[in-house]
Amino acid sequence: MLVLSRKINESIIIGDGIEVKIVDVSGRNVKIGIDAPRDVSVHRKEVYEAILNENIEATKKENLVSFIDFFKQHKKD
Amino acid sequence: MSTSSVKKCEAQMETRKIMSSKLGEIEFNEADIITLSAPILGFPELNDFVLISNEKSYPFIWFQSVQDANICFILVEPGIFFPDYKPEISKRDLKILSIEEEKDVKLFGIVVVPDQPKNATVNLRAPLVVNVERKLSKQVILEDDKWQIKSPLFKNQD
């Protein structure tokens, strides 16, 4: 991994169109500003990973019909 | 219209079949294919899906990959279970999906069914936004964290 030192208000440029700026540092928190083209999505990694895992989990169920049967039963109760 | 363009039209409307490992044989029209503007996280190679609904499975809908017979999601329109679910979709995402009017948009949540069906959840944080007119879709990660990735569908979960 490339590691660079930056001060507040300094930036790095990634590729042609992505700018990552250190907006503020206080204690253990760093505020980062990101300018990116609209086809580049930017997310906190933990949210991104949780959604990725959830998507994979969603395709694992083998028997979809049993879920529908359960739902029908549940509605009647 | 020239003969060649008529032929092209016919080719576009061709029906195709896929042997879904979960749903059996599915016949669909080329025109029904929904193309993802960005892949669903975890499935970078899959772009083309078909929505399959029938009365029996209502309100749940299948989202079957056309490219991989093993990949099929269960979707539900979140509004059916969560009437106040009206998340704001960013202008950026609306643009990517060529959405101009509200009537073109449909939202679906991806359902996860664990071993106990009563513990089923729906992902309200990252809905599939579909432009029904243009047959485009994208899983959108909402900025607003009030919507949970694992929102229970039923009460009395374990």
C-alpha cells in the first residue's frame, strides 16, 4: 500500500478525476473530503462489505418455495 | 421499413430459456431483460437479470441472472412491509439510471432467508432501484443510515 503524509487541506489526486482531501484532524478522527466523477461510488468500507456479504447470503437459500409457503402460513395466523 | 430492420426487430424479441437451479426452466423474452448499470456487490460479472413474478409467490419476486443459472435473488417491494419506506435516491443515481419521472421508478429490497424463515430480513439500506421504462437497474447504497441492512420482515423473530 502506498502511504503518503498530508496536512490539513492538502490533497492527493487518484487517476484523472478523483481528489481526496484531508479536511480536518481531531484526536483519532480524520475528516476526508472526496471529489469523484459520478460513475465512481464512494462508501465507508464496513457498509460496503456488509452489503456485499448480505447479497451473497441472499443467493444461498436453496429452497425458495419453502419460504413462500411459510409466508402464506404466517399471513393466515 | 426495410426487410433487414424488420428482421432485426424480430431478433430483438427472441425468447430465450434458462434452466434456473432454483426455479426450473424459465422462458423469457429478450425485451424483458433488466440490465444493471453497476453490478450487484459480490457479483461483478452479472449484468443481465429477469424479474419473475407470479400470483403464487406474491408479494415476493424472483430476480434471476440470465448469465448464471445458480444466481437468483428474492425481492420484495419494501413498501408492502414498511409503508413509510420512501428513501431519497441521489441525483447521481437517478442520472445513472436515466430516471426522469417518478413513475419510471420501482424499488425492490433483497430478501435474505436464513434457516428459520420467520427470521427473514430485507436489505433496506441498499435497495435495487429499477427504471421500469428503460429496463435499467442498480443497487443503490443509501446515505441515510436509518434504513437497516437486516430489517426483519416478520415480528417475533428469534
